[in-house]
Amino acid sequence: RQQLHAINVDSEHELHAIDRISRQLQIPVRICLRVEPNVKAATHEGLMTAFRAKSGVDLADAERICRQTLDMPYVTLCGLHMHVGDQVPDAEPFAAATRVLVECARNLEAVLGLRFDMINVGGGIPTPYRYASDRGLGGPDNMQPQIGADEFAAAVIREVHAWRDDIEICIEPGRKVVGSAAVLLTRMVTAKDKTLLREDGSVEGRVRWCMLDAGFNAIPDYKDWYFYVYNASRIADSHQQAVKLGGPLCDGGDYFRHGPLGEQFLLPSDSSVGDVLAFLDVGAYQLENQTVYNAQPRSAAVLIDTAGRYRLVRRQETFSDMLLLENGLQ
């Protein structure tokens, strides 16, 4: 029953559910209808949320759906919502989508006799997983964005204020807030040298494989994400030896794809089994998306505050934890 600022409504079905519940509870609720602006963004296909996506309603259906709120006694339509995508590397898609959202809002105000008090432009402000100074190989373009929060804000505010400057602009920065707030610590459990062969059997070279106790069970974004990795046990040593990093799983694809040298990462030449490696910038979605693939327990989490104090906020799973949902196996 706590008052919410607004609920983003993604479908007509959701709107009717909110109407029904608000009548039962006799509690007023503010909503924003999410529309799809049909604007592409230069990010990974699975991260685009404003073009041929599952979210939002068609622009052509917005008036019909919004008109229904006029007969809902506890529901107030306070604005519109959108989300362009995640890790969008440039500002133009935000500006283009905001123009569409503003035009839709302008038309709805006119035909429905409403006056919106907020507009929610979503998130997508990119986290710089690959720093601007890095000119190495590998990594999708959206890992090395050309904009930050200031450029995002300027693009959005310019378009909204061209319409109205007295309306609240809401954003959902999500990944930008937490992306760089965490590191993953993993231990090197084995290492080996292997020969790289071409299809004709000739030798291309040699590669050093360092196997870790964390793979795509611990970092689900292993295929499409760029990571900086450092040997925390030898952090002061020069990181110049090219290695490949693999995880503990039986899956042949359980290795990390995007590092400073394409599929290779740089570690100190004397790195050895038992060393602890640190993956940077894993604060967004990694912990939540971990799995127990191959009976690998999900990670513990330690919180370090601004005074340098630390405490365990989530313990590591045990084998017994993983069996809790298996009937008769505890």
C-alpha cells in the first residue's frame, strides 16, 4: 500500500489488472504507458528495446489504450514511458526516440484533454567497460561508448524542452549506477600450454590457457562483454603475457571472448595456479544471473563501504543449497 511515484504499464492487459486491483484496494495509482518508438540503436540485438522489441505498445494503439484510463476511478495517466536499450554508445538514438515520445504525448494531450506531469525516457546510459584510452583489439562497439550521462541528459532535455519545460523528466540509469561498483574475484585452478593448429595441420603457434573457478556460470555475459582482468595476487607486476582464460564447466564454449588482445588477456608472466584474478565492472546483472551449471555454487558477495569496512552480504551457496528443490535428494 506504499505510494509509488508511478507504474510503467507495458500492455493493455496490465492496465486492466492495475485498474482491478486499485478498485479492490481503493488506492489511487499513477501510471505511465510504455510505447515503442521504433528507433534502432547501435547495441547488441538483445539489448535493443525500442525497435521490434517485446516491450511497449504500438504508437498506433496508444490513444485507444490511454482513453480507457478516463473511466478508471483510481488510475491517473501521468505520462508516457520508453526505453531505447542498454549500452547505447551514442546520443542520437536517445534524441530520436525522445522526439517520437514527445510527439505522441503532445497528440494525446490534445485529443484526450489531458496534461501530463512527467515523461519517462528510460535508461541505456552506457557503462565504459572498455575505457576511451584503450586502443587494443576486440570488444563490441557498445563496450567503448562515446557518451556519458551528460550527453544523454543533453539529448533528452533538448527534445523535451522543445515541447514543454515544465514537465518532470524521469530516467532509469540502472547499469550506469552499479556497473562499475563490483569486481569478481576468481582463482586460477590450473594452467597449461597448447599448440594452435590450422585446419591443414600446420602449427599456428602456442597459447597459454589459465583455467579459473569462475566461468559463464559466474559471469553470464561472457560472450558479448569486454572485461579488464588483473592478477590481484601480483597486481604490481607488469601484465604482458598473453593468455586465454577458461572456466570450470564442461561446455567447450566456457571461456572469455573479449580482452585487450581479442580472445586473449594480459597477465604477469609468473602468474601461477592459486593466484586470484579480478574481473572489473561486473556490478550490473552478473550476480543476479548466475547459475548452478555443473553444480557450481553461486558466488558470495562482500560489501565494502566508503570507510573501507567490509561485511558478507550474501554467503556462497553450498551443495545442500543446490539440492533444496530436488525432492528426496537432500
